[in-house]
Amino acid sequence: MQGIKNFYRSMMNHGCVSKDDYEFLCGTIDCDIDLWMEQCEEMCVEAFGEEEWRKMRKGETYFI
């Protein structure tokens, strides 16, 4: 999630996102990260299958 924060910080620095919106996003990420990660895991298992997802997480394979 740090990559998302960095992207939005850059957008804020370029005047595309307000400081309030940036801070709101960061707060939302910090509060909801566990839920987001759980939902991401569920979607990836559904999309790739549990065994393939495990391999992807270990770096044994990747989807091109």
C-alpha cells in the first residue's frame, strides 16, 4: 500500500490531489488495510485457484 500512498503524494505535490484528500486516503488505507488484504486474497484465490495463488505468493510462478 505504500506504493499507492507514494503515488498520491506525488499527485498532491503536482497539485492534482488536495492535501485533505491525500490525508483522507492515507487514513483510509491505514484503517482498512487488513480488510483490503483479506479481500484481495479472496479475489486472487477465486481468479487463479488456491494452489496457483500460493505459488504466486511464494514467487514460484507469476501470471503474464
